[in-house]
Amino acid sequence: MAALGQDPGADLKDAVLVPRGGGEVHEGMKTAIYTHAEPSPSVEDAKFRTPMVIEIIQKKFEYLRRDKSLTPGTLLLATSAGTSGILANFILRNCFKVKYDVLKTYASLTALPFLSTIVTCKFFVTDPLYSDNISKENCVLRSSLVGLVCGVLYPSGLAFSKNGRLAVKYHTVPLPPKGRVLLHWFLLCQTQIKAMLIPLVLQIQFGLLHGLHHYAIYENTRKKTLHED
């Protein structure tokens, strides 16, 4: 009678608590239940951290793009490049004895180096800074190269080409022999062209200062943005 009056729930409880196969299966069941119940903390952290990091980066980029203190250094470097273009045009016009198209050549030799410096600084210095892709040394090196190429080499080559064509067109200097055009014109103006060493040194120095100033402002703005966030 005691057996007949035994609670059927007790058998069910015993069947659940003491599974067939001993304690090893019980430990395995607890491990499986724990594994499925609690996911890996790294996955949970990634789910919560990723939107937060993206939001901070977007705020930082918006703050940097609204910051107008980065533009004066670039404008100064571009202005010095335009001035270097004026000097190169003046020197080569005297070398080739050209007296025609004065306004046209001076306008192009001023505007083109100015605009090329701004565009090159944006793509090779400013945009990589916004993307955190360059270091301080790389920023300074790129700014110096921009000052050298856009502020000296490009204006000199442009002035050499424009005034050389005018010299051939109006026959202001003896025509060079065939196959030796560049050598002939270079020998013709090699003494006066040495004056371009002055803007060369200045443009490299301006590029160094521009890179240092640009990176310092970027770092201060980034720290301010991260502190506010």
C-alpha cells in the first residue's frame, strides 16, 4: 500500500536529477545549459561598443570639418606658391625676352600654383588626417613635398613651358637646334633660374611649419572631442 501511495512526482524528480549514465552526463548537461544561457562576454561587448565607437568617430569628423582653424596655414602655403609662380614667370620672361601676353601668363602662373597647393593639401594631408591614416612625421613630410612640388617645381616648369612657347612664337630668342630644345633653353636661363633657390628653401620651411601646425591643431581638436564625448 505504501508503494501504491508513493508520490509519482518523486519518481519524475529522481529521473531528472539522476540521469542514466552517472554524474558525467549530469556535468555535461550543466555545461551545455550554461553555455547556451550565457553568451560570450566579448560578443556582448562588441554589440554595445561598436555603435558607440562609430558615433564618437562621426562626431569627431563633424567637429573637425566645422573647425576653420585648419585653413589659414593651407592658404599661407598656397599664397607663397602663387608668389613663387610670379617670381618664376618674371625670371623666365626676362630670360626669353618675352614682352607679350603679360596678363595671361601672370594670371595663370599665380592662380594655378595657388589652386594646386590647396587641392593637393586636401587630398594628401587633410583627408588622411581626418582618417587617422598618417603620423606626425608623415604629415610634416607630405606638407614639405607639397610645398616643394606645388610651390617651386610646378611653377618653374609651367613658366618655362609658357614663356618658351611665346619665345618660339614671336622669335624673341634664337631658335634651338632640333632635338636639343630643353638643353638649349636651360643653358639660356641657367644663371637667372638660380634665383628660384630662394623660394625653394622658403617653401620647404613653410611646408614643415604647415605640417607641424596642422597636426598640432588636429591633435588638440581630437582630444577636445574625445573629452566631450
